[in-house]
Amino acid sequence: MTVTTDKITDTVGARLGAARHMAQAKMLSTAVPAGKKAKRQAAVQASKQMQQARTLIQDRLVPMASSAVDNAMVASEPVRREAVRRGKLAAAALRGADSMIVARKQRRWPVAVAFLAVGSAIGAVVAWLSQAGRPVQLAPYPLASEPDAPQSLDLSAEEREHHHQ
């Protein structure tokens, strides 16, 4: 019986090996092209995603970052200038230089006078423009004239006699 069992085991094992080999060949024949196709599709998809990311970065992020950097540079300019000045003073002190950089005082009154003049000129122009459409008012009473000349042409004869006396 052992001989028969060994024969059956060998036969079944040989047939299973052949079936496994045949199944593996069929799987490889379908799996390899499918894998290559999936690999190509994944590469195309990754390329599309990279292009979308590149477009997003170029169209949105770069302008925003550029604007933020420009704003930061403008806002920090006085601080950076002061840092440079202090750095020069510190370097001069470390060298032992006797000549100190003296900060000169800036005169501010010329700027104030200039703004006062500009403001006065603007005020004068506005006042002149606001009066431009209005008629000129004359004095409400007659001006003093020569004593011989009649005061008014509208006087009645009676008033004229009374006036001359």
C-alpha cells in the first residue's frame, strides 16, 4: 500500500505543479500587461497632479508670497536702517575708534512751515471758489459824496427842498 500511496502522491504533486505552472503563466500573461497599463496610468495621473500643483504655485502662491515679502520689506525699512546704523557704531566701538558717529539732529520746522504754507494756499483757494458764484454785495447805505451833489436821484421835490435848506 505504501507503493500505491506514494504513486498517488507523486502523481497528484506532479499534476498540481503543472497546474500551478500553467496558472502562473496565464496570470503573468495577463498581469504583466495590466501592471504596465496601471503603471502608465499612474504616471499620467502623477504628471497631471504635478502640473496642477505647479500651476497653483505659480498663479496663487508666488504672487501672494511676493506681495507679503514686499510689504514686509517696506514695513521693516526703518528698523533695518536703524540696525545698520547701530551695527556701524558697534563695529567702530570694537575697533576702538575714538571718532564716534554723531547722529545729527534734523530740523523739523522747515517741514512744518511748508505744510502751513500749503494748507493756507489750499484754504485761500477753497474760500475763493466758494465765493466765485455769488454776486458782490455793495454797501447798504449811500457813500458820502460831494456836498453840492444830490444824494439820491429818487428824492421827491419836497424832500429835495428840505434837504437843501
